[in-house]
Amino acid sequence: MDQLHFLFLQGMQGAFFKRVGDALESRRYRVSRINLCLGDWIYWHGRNTFNFHGHFSEWQNYIDDFFSKNKITDLVLVGEQRRYHKIAIEIARTKGIRVIATDFGYVRPDWIALELNGLNGQSQIPKDIQTINHLNSTLPVIDVTTKFSDSQVNRIFHDIIYSMSTALDFIFFPHYTYNDIRPSLKRYPYSFLKWAKLLINYKKTKDFVARLASGRLNHFTFAMQLEHDYQMISYSDYDDLLEPLEEVVQSFALYSTRDTHLVIKNHPGDFGIRNLKSEVSLLAQKFNVEQRVHFIDGGTSLDLCVQNARGLVTVNSTSGLRALQLGCPVKTLASPVYDMPGLTHQGTLDSFWRNTGKPDSENVSAFINFILNKLHVRGVFFKEPGMSNGVNEFTEKLASQTVGLDDVT
């Protein structure tokens, strides 16, 4: 028991990681944490924590030396594509250290994903539905009914604290270089303006979505993602949101039937830095489909937009998996973990508008049951009682060394 030593790097803002670390310590496992910036320190400092104050160029030697001197066995982190994390992961693999990545679940809203080596594009999930069906046949059936809710308010609160702390990094962590592609503090003025506009347009948006949910509009949905999300940055071929937007609108204009509409749903976490509504309008005009392309932002859930949709298009969002659960055909523009024959449309985007077919419900159920058994724990990051449940199950997975697919592949 005592030989396991867990090193935590940057995680979700809030107390979740520290609580997991405390729980592991209570079981007499060794736990360490390295803080890279003031935001990290705020949420976990004191016993068994270390602060890296060096230049980024010094990080490789520092973490290599830390791994060796402290006999680290497991590296735990959120976001395997962060610049510090990528170097730590590369060195960890050369030393035989297990790399455990976690984030919000592939299944929402009350699941947390954790995998060996990485998530999303780094995931070890088999890309073959027959293999998954075989592996799933021996697993217990999990009740997917939502048990816990998370708090978007708490999440935003902790994000603000973490982001605001960057203003003091020049004093406490002067050489830290940020992972985010956008200046942290710039988000909030844009966000306040955006939400003011959403409140003004709330009734109009709600009425339009009610029309979608009722089935009165023959439509496809395009689920937008966050431009600064690593799903877009690292696991797609697009440089920004405008590229897939133009690709989808142009294809829709050329190959869809004239009685169908395209509803472009913005991501609820978008800060409003880019005026997507205006961009969509310009694209619709460019391809002469102004009357058939609609942009919605705020005031709705994905479920209402897809439950009566002809299909859903996404780059690689987990919204595609949710759409499959609801029986909605899905076309992805990248390769998320659920994109495979037997689940998603394998033809071209151009062919999707006229050749959608309902997903195989048995395959969808098997896929979801498999990943919930093997690659998720039940819980949330920001609200009780789901947070405590997540901490407990997360701790048990780490302690029992049952993270990932090693025992079934």
C-alpha cells in the first residue's frame, strides 16, 4: 500500500482534487502536489505541496528530477494537452509512471471521466462496436438516470477566482506561462455583455426552441463548441470555429432538401468574444440560405434541439453522444471516442443531409454502459452531494488501480 505515490498537477478549479488527495492520504498512500501558479496554490497548499517558480524551459528537468527523487507511481491531472502536462506525461511514460487524466464525463451531467494515458483523442476506447459489445456483455447494467446535479454558478465562481489570481502571478509565480489561448481577464466583460443580450432575447429564443421540440420545424442541429477547448485545439483539424461553420453551412446549402432548416446552437460556455450570430448571418447570406439557417444562444438545452431533429452535426463534442442516446443521427467532423460504424454516420457530410438513419439503440446502450463501467465515476465537481460521491468513487478507482482498460484489453 505504501509504495504507491500519487502526484497531482493542475486540476479542476475548486476543492475536488485536494479532497481526493486527502482521502488517499487517509488510506496511507503517499500524495504530492505541484503548484504552477497562484490559482493552483489557492485551491491546494500546505502539507505535501511544492511550488514550481522556474521558467518553462526549466520544467522538464524539474519534473524529471521530481519523479525520480520521490518515486512517483501515478500522475493525475486534468487536460493532458496543457503545455506543462504534455512534458510531464512524456517523461512519466519513459519511467513507467501511470498517467491518469480526468475531466467532465463523456456522458453528462453527473459523470466524471478518468482514463489511462489521456482522454478524447488519446483515449484507448476501442473504435469497433463489435469489440465493445463483446466486452460489455460481461459488465453490469448501469442505471443512467441522473442522480446528481452540478452547479454552473459554483463553477463560474471558482473560474473567476482562478482567473483573477493571474493578476498576481507576476509576484508569486513570475515565470508561469499560461495554457489558455485567450487572456483570462478579457473573458468577463464580454461575458456580461453577452448575457445581457441573452436576457433581452430570452422569450424569443424560448419560443423558437419550443417550436423545435414540438417537431414543427424540419431541421438539423449543429452543436457549436468552445474555440479555446482542447477538443478543438488538439483533436480537430480546425484552426477556429469559423472553418467548421462555413463547411457546414455551405454543405447544407448545396446538398440539403429545401424543406429543411439548419439550427446552429452556440455552446453555453461561450464568452461572446467572437460575434457568432453575425458570422452565421453572413455565411447564410453568402450561400443564399438566410431563411433556412438559424442561430440560437442561451435559454435552452441540447435535448430540446435534437429530440425531433433530422440529425446533429458536431466537430467532436460530447453533445453527439447525447444525441445518440436520444435516437438522433449524428455526423462528426473529427474523430471523438463515439465515432465508429454502428453508431455515427460514416459517409460524407454532404451525404448526411439526405441519408440519415436512426442510430442502433442496442449499440448505443452497449457503448454507454461500457464506458460508464470502465472509464467513469459517478459524481460532479462543484456541488454536493454529487461532489462527495465523485470524490469517493474517484479515490477508490485510484487506490484499487482500476483506472482504464488494462484489465479488458
